Amino acid sequence: MLIGPGDDAAVVRVSDGRVVVSTDLLVEGQHFRRDWSTAYDVGRKAAAQNLADILAMGAVPTALVVGLAAPADLEVGWVDGLTDGLRDECARLRVSVVGGDLSAADVLVVAVTALGDLRGRTAVTRAGAKPGDVVVVAGRLGFAAAGLALLSAGRSDHPLADAHRVPDVAYDAALRLAEAGATAMVDVSDGLVADLGHIAIASGVRIELASDDLPLPPELVEAALALGVDPRSWVAGGGEDHAFAATMRSDAALRAVTLLADLDAPVPFAQVGRVVTGDPGVVFVDETPAGPSGHQHFA
Amino acid sequence: MLIGPGDDAAVVRVSDGRVVVSTDLLVEGQHFRRDWSTAYDVGRKAAAQNLADILAMGAVPTALVVGLAAPADLEVGWVDGLTDGLRDECARLRVSVVGGDLSAADVLVVAVTALGDLRGRTAVTRAGAKPGDVVVVAGRLGFAAAGLALLSAGRSDHPLADAHRVPDVAYDAALRLAEAGATAMVDVSDGLVADLGHIAIASGVRIELASDDLPLPPELVEAALALGVDPRSWVAGGGEDHAFAATMRSDAALRAVTLLADLDAPVPFAQVGRVVTGDPGVVFVDETPAGPSGHQHFA
């Protein structure tokens, strides 16, 4: 940053004549519960979902500003924990929190705005998907939904519960998908079907998914068996993991595999469907997974 | 804007390698009451206070993103009114709302982030005030505080009550002060004494004010007489009018007068004090106005 917190506004460097901006709210009782998540968790989650929005445009996140509305009786240390969580998640991408605002309120609300830099590249919007493209996903799907289901069932000590508290976002994957030639991209915040629906509408295309192609990691299957639910409903409908879903030509998808293999940590990658002409929307060509088609908040 | 609402993020043009960013919350019960202000008023106020922050850096506002947390039982049309208010206040400066987020919550919170463009100029921070500078104010002081006092006294039909609902910000004045040679600048959101205190601390200087030099428009005096209070406490301590307070050399202040005279609408302008060496802080060289030294929210 050029000018940081403590003035009327901050000044952030950008490398070309454009800045990318996105904003999100986290509301207690809607997006987090203080008995399920620590302040540190909430800080990391708030940062993660905004950083993912910037990356889903094919841009590099550069700075965050944060507004916090908090009850007067908020326990001591909660704001410190939130701040630490925001800072640590941002540090993974060398991003700084450059400004903020604090207000009293009867409910806890964390309002985060993230800025990003395209570094001369073309933005990857939702509107570029073309018939003939394949649909790929990089990152985890269904883990946050599984975590929420486990927490709701009183299994707060289950390892997957953490996936609701703090998403494990494959940040590095987004720019690789863009570089490979993504024609459209979103981060999965509302659920795979819902977010691909945004691409379908914006691009005026039909997206065909195969539920047999949805990734089903063993830990999701195990947790689903324990709870007696279909894990594919988490994978198809669960949000808040912030995987990156993109459309691209099939040769670009092969290039994406190569680029993702170069990353330090392995990233789950799957081809889950294809783009066709037809009424804009998302359909399954085989059995549609049970459950809601989009992510439902828990309040 | 280059890419507007409806994607993961928006893309906004900037003219040099920097972007200015500021964020603010408006919380029901803290910053507005729905029985005192319309949704349209709240929208205009939310935009105004963020646009003023950008201008106080000597930058041109370019875009807004807005997060809204709202109760499920919010009356129909409130969100439309808010949106109209945001849009109309932004339109005064040809600024667009480029993105947003909406969430349920038990309380109404409007979270606005504004972006701005320095157009090659140096940012005017709070840290540049120098001994020998004079302190000037462009815009209204004490009007929002008078409006709040009148509303609290049940005088919601008084013309000045509108000054609490929607500030009348002298947007055009800020860039003229910067151009004239402001060494430091703030918009008065917390109160003149409190906000000049921010300059004093950041610049490591002492600011001497003369209460006899505080502007006392007749409508403030009249309202104060009716309520039995000292109008100078509104002028010295009242926030939310978003006047621009700046320090500059005395020859620059003369230049500022000339530049402000060229504006289409006349802007109140006053020289209210001077910058000296000494312990950082703000003092009155004559009688200190009664009342709080900084703006108090009403909850």
C-alpha cells in the first residue's frame, strides 16, 4: 500500500489503469455462530471469501478494507481475534488490511471489501462461456456444507467441522485457470449448481453436468454415511468452499491440469460437465442429486 | 466503470498507478432512525460520507460498492429507496454503484466502500500540517448537530432537521482546497475539534482555534436560542456535515478564496485558527465552547 490505515482513505498501488473491487457481508446468525466459530475463524473466513471473489476475476488481490458493527457487550479480545484472522488469511497472499470502520450495533456484522490488480490481463467474467467448452472445478466442493451438517448434528469436534469455520481455498488455482484460458469463472460461494447458473445466464448458454463426474472424496462419503445423507447434495449444492469453477476449451483444460500440477500443494481438479447451446440454465444429464440446488444459510 | 455489478467483482478505471479506498458503516439506531429518515435519506447520507472521505484525500470519487444487512420484515420499498438515494447522491459526482452484497440480519446495516482517483496528484493526508499554516474550513459546520437536536426535541418539521437526514456536502470545495495548496485535510465527520485533532496528532503540531472565528450562521443561532443551547458547541463539536477542514500557508488560503469564488454555488469558507509548534492537540485561545468536543452518535 502507498498510504495505509489512519487517514480518511487509504491509497493502494495498481499496475494498470484498472482496479478490481468486490464486497461481502458476514452476519452473525447467518454466516457464523460465535459458539461454533472463534473470532479468528470468522476473520479468516471473511478475508477468504473476498479474496476468492477477486481471484475469480483472474486478478491478484492487493488490499482489504473492513467494517465491523459489534454489540457493546462483545467479549474482550473478540475484535483482536477477528483482526488476527483477517491478517493471517490475507498474509497467505501478501495482502494487507488498509482501512476500516467500527460501529456499535445490536448484531455482529463484518463487512469486507477487497481490491485486486489484473496486471494487464483481461478480466475473466461470467459472460464468456461458449458451447463446446468443458466445465472444470479446482478446489474443494461440499466440505463446508458437510462441516455445517456436522455442527448442526452436534459433532463440533469432527475434523470436517473446520471446513465450515474456515474454508481451505485453493487460491493459487484461480490464476492458473485464467492462464490456461478460462472463458468464464466464478468462485463457488452459493453452491456449484447455483454459481454455474450465474455463468449460464450471463453467457446465454446451457450447462450440462454429470452427477457421476462430481468429485466424491472419501471423507465426505464417510461423513454423509454417518449422517444418513447423500454426499452429492453437498458437492452439488453446498457453498462457502470457494472452489473455482471455470469453462474453457478442452485443450485449455489439459493445459490447466499441467499448470495445477506445478503448484506446491496439490489442488483437487475435476471436469464436471460441458457447455451446450440451449435455454440458459444448469441441468444434470444423469440423476440429479437430492437436496437444495443452492447453498442455504443456516438461519 | 469497465465491468459493473453482477460478476464476482467489478472493474473500475483509474488514471494513474494508485487507487484511493475508504469504507464506512451506517447502523440503524446509531447513525439513523427509520422514523426520522427515509430510506432515500439514508442512501444519500451513506453515499455522501464516503464520497467526502475520498475528496478529503484530494481524490476524485469514481465508484461505490454497498453491502446491506437488513431484517426480513423490512418494509417493501425500503431497499429501493436506499438504492435511489445512493444513486442520486453519487450522480452529483458522476459516480456509479458498481457492486454490492445483501444479507439478512436483525438490524439494518449499510456498509459502503468508495474508490477514488488521484489523477496524478499527491494525496492530501492528515500528516502534512506545518507550524505557520492557517486552518480553514469550507462547507457547513454544526448543521447536522442542530438537526439532530431539533429531531430529539420533536421538531422533525424544522427545516434544519434535514441537515441531520442528509448532509449538504460542498464536494466541489475539497479539490479547490487541495489545488490551492492544502498541507493536510480531513472531512469533518466526528466534529471540527475531533477531526482537527487527527491532523494535529498525525502532523505532530498544535492547532490553536479562536471560538470568535467559528462561523455562526443566523439559522444556527436562531435554532440554538429556541432550544436554549450554545450554537458554538454544534459548530465546534458536531459531526456529519462533512465540511472540509484543511491547513495551508496563508497565501494558499487567499488562493483558496479565489478558487472557491469560481464555483457555481457559493461555499461557506472561514479561517478558524492556526498551526503552531507545541504538544500535539487542539486548543482554543479564547473561550472554549460548551458541550462535547467530538460528535456523539445518538444511541
